[in-house]
Amino acid sequence: MESTDIELEDDLEPVEIEITDTIDLHSFRPEEVKAVVEAYLPEARKKGFSVVRIIHGKGIGVQREIVRSVLSKCEYVKSFRNGDEFSGGGSGATVVKFR
């Protein structure tokens, strides 16, 4: 599988992640979420995915709002919604459709 380096901050080493149709943000620090999503979206689109799932967790909704703020400003995002309750993570995940 092909992976992509995502650089988050100047003082950190790039993090290599495999680009699939799902990314789980639980392994990233809250202050990294925006940069990770901004880096992930174009890479996922380049891989040819038309739909991706971003797992941010339910919590109090802070990470969900960060994710959706990025999505709302992304010109190639057609739509986004909560994941399916039983198989897609419910409100703990956002399903994104690309144009």
C-alpha cells in the first residue's frame, strides 16, 4: 500500500499514514486535527475515493466541529453527514462525498 507523509508542525517529524477511505483522528492531538484533515482530504481524493469517513469520536463535539468547519470550506466536498448508526460510527464519524 502507498502511504503519504503528513507534516503537522515545524518541530515534529512528518507522520506517515496509509491513505484509505477512512481516517481515525483518535491518534492525533486535538491541536493537530485541522491540519490532519486538511492534508488527508486532497490525498484521499487523489487516490480516487468518492466517499470517505472521518472518525472524530462523539465526546462533546469539538473535534466534529473542527472537521466540519474544514469540510464546509473545501471546494471539492459535495456533502457531509453523520455516519450510519450501526455500521458507520453514528455521530462519532462524518461521511464525506467528493464532487
